[in-house]
Amino acid sequence: MDVENAHHQQSSMKGWVIGLIQLVFVIGVIGGAVGLSQALKASVNDRAPQIADMRGEAIVSVRVADLERLDYVPTLSANGTVQATAEVSVSPQVSGEIRRVSADFRPGTEIQRGALLFEIERSDYVLAVERAEAEIASARSDLQQLEAEAALAVQEWEELFPGREVNALAARVPQIEAATARLGSAIANKKTAELSLQRTRVYAPVSARVLASSLDIGQIVSPGQVIGRLVALDSIEISVPLSRDELAIIDPAIGREMTFSRRDENGVVTQAKVVRVDASMDARTRLSNLYATPETEAGLRIGDFVDVTIRSDQIENAIAFPSTALAGQSNLWVVENNTLAPRTITVLGERADGTVIIAAPFDTADGVVALPPLDAEAGQKVSVRNLAQTVRLYGGASNGAQ
């Protein structure tokens, strides 16, 4: 029995040793394979060309644009609005019944300065003038009577008291002064009555266009009651909102000629002259209004929209370049000593197709970058693909519409 147990233990030990040897063999094979792989990879890397880390030292390749230099006349195209600086409210200065209304005192009509607008019933005011005249006659008569009595009183005084100063009461001095005052008051009353009579007829204070009228025969009006509105013809003007850059193009703006046309007309162009510019900018739109007086106000209505064209002075040596060079509304990049440098320019206009921008002269350095890199920054190193930019020189003046 003991012999069988010993034999069984010997067999188990032998199986365990064999399994351990197999495990060690497998681990050794796997380790050898990994080591061989690493050795082969190192050998390949040793023979491969080494690439330097160029981050932070990369040189961007750019192309400079072909430029044109030309004499150019900038032309601004903008939108404007017809407005008026003086609007007159029409109201009577006396009360009464309307007896007559001019056919021209109706909305939309034009009236000349001094034209009759309407008339108020005059009878009461005529009577007031007549009463004032009667008061004047009575006061004058009283004064004349007192003056005659005073003359007699002075004569009697001198006979009774020769050499003595005439007493003021005896000479009727206070009575004469009172009568003189009454006469002056009567004369003033007459002038007031005549003025009120004149005001029963209301005339146009200026040559104007009637904006509104609410008056008819038989209507009762009172002083200060607004019954119509006029706009003076010489106060009609064109208001044009412009940006700071646009105003800079046509500086000085005041006195400059411009043309405009109403949108509901077919090519009818009217001249105007710039008379003033706002001293401040609108806080919301960042625009300033330019105001121009039209050559003629005929046909213009308050609130009309107009298309405006303003021509500036000729700019010599203006620069034309592709619109792709713009990095913003008025910014671009130039190559300067193989690095990028920013430029802020004044855009004067563009070609009809919008692919060419025309700007006031600026320092182009070694060339204008035709298409700026997305991550362009000042001082960034660049290389120029094309050997040199081509600059074409143009003579003569441009009309601004090339």
C-alpha cells in the first residue's frame, strides 16, 4: 500500500516539473520575439533621415499681388432723405369766423410769400377802428377846449397879478396833461384796432409748400389755434448719412457739388451743394449726416428717398490691388524684410465687378500679400513665391468708375 502511494506522488511531481519547463519556454520565445522586433525597429530608425522640429520656426510661403498706380477720382454713392429745417405752424392772431380761404391753402400746393391764405370776418374790427377814431376826436376836442380855457385864465391872471408867476391850477396844467394822456391812449387804441383789422387777413410769411390745412368757410377760430403747417421752400435739403471713412474721402465736404435723383423718377438728375456736416456721430449707427441744398425744390417731397453721387478731388498715385488682399474693411498685409507687416488703408472705391480695390497711396514695402494667411501676425517670417511684383503705371485721370 505504501509502495503505491509513493509511486503516485512521484508521478505528480514529474508532471508539475514538465508544465513549469513548458511555461518558461513559452515566455522565453515571446521575450525573444519582442526583443528582435525592437532591434529591427531601432535599426530602421538609425538608417532613416532625421526631420528637425520646425515648430515656431516655420516660414510661410506667400504671393505678392500685382499693383496698379493711377490717378483716380473717388465717387461716393449713397442714399439720402429729403427733409426741411423750417416748418411753420399757421395760426390766427385774432378770433372770428372764417369768411374766405385761398384755393392754394391746401395740402400739397406751393404758395409764394405774401399770398393770402385766409380771411376772418372783419366787421367787428372795422367798428373797433371807428370807435377808436371817435375816441381820438373826443379827446382832441377836450384838449383843445382846455387849452383855450387855459389861455384865457393866463390872460386874466396877468391882468390881476402883473409880474407874478402864473399858478399851475389857474393855467389848467393838470387838466391839459390828463387830456393829452387821454388823446394818446385813444391814438394807441386806434393803432391796436387797425393792427387787429390787418390780422383778419393772414398771408404766407415765406414761399412755402402746404403740408397740412384744416380750415373751411364758416369755421370759428381763436388766437393761437394751429390750423395749418407750411414748409419753407428754401429750407428743403438733402440729408445723407456717411461714415468717417467716406467723409474723409470727400474732405473738405462743405461747398462740394453733388447730384441726386429721386427713386420714383427715370434718370432725372438734380444738382445740389453741400452746406454743412454734423459735428457729431450717431451713437448707434456711427454715421454723421451731410446736408446739401438742392438747386431746385420742384417735385421734392418731405421724406422722399434719393440716390446721391458725390465726386471727390483727383487722387494721384492711387493703388489698385486684388480684393483678396484685404484682411478687413481697411486692413491688409505687406512683406517687409521677409516678414509680415500690417497696413491700414483708405479705400477710395472698387472696380465694377468688385474684384479690384482702389486705395489712397500707402507704403507697399516689398509687396502686398495677395492672400494673407489665416493666422497672419506682425513679424511672422514669410517667403515670396513670385520673384517680384509687377507694378503697372497709368497716366491720365480716372473717372472713378473703372
